[in-house]
Amino acid sequence: MVAVKGSCPVMTFSVAGTMIWMDSTTVLNGLSCAQLVNGTIVRVSGFRRQDGSILASALSAPHAVTASQSSGLAGSFRSET
């Protein structure tokens, strides 16, 4: 994450060139607000907005373990448990 602006929980930052918005509804998995600084590696789950940015529903540390995760396009899902 780069170009971090705002203060937790209302922040914007960029990941791989995509603007990410987070708000008070964004869930932090394996991360704390103090860790949300330039250079932190995060996994973002959320909803793409019309302008191409993402409203984050969850941020996770790459090593964070959740009960079950699925990702992929319809018809070709990959499950991570």
C-alpha cells in the first residue's frame, strides 16, 4: 500500500495502482490500524466502484488465516481453507 491518507478507520491508499477506500465498516483481519502505513502488504476484499476504485469490506495481512475463503470467476472458483 502506498499514498496512505486519512486516519483509521477512514483512509484511502493505493494498491497496485488501484485506489482503495476504507471506512468504519471495513474489517481488519490480522492487521491493526497502526500497521496501515506506506509499504504494508495487504489483501483487499471489497466492491469496485464506478470510478474503478474499491470500497474495502476487509483488509487482511497476507499471512492472516480465516475460516474459509473463495476467489475466482464464476465457473472457476478456488477455495482456500
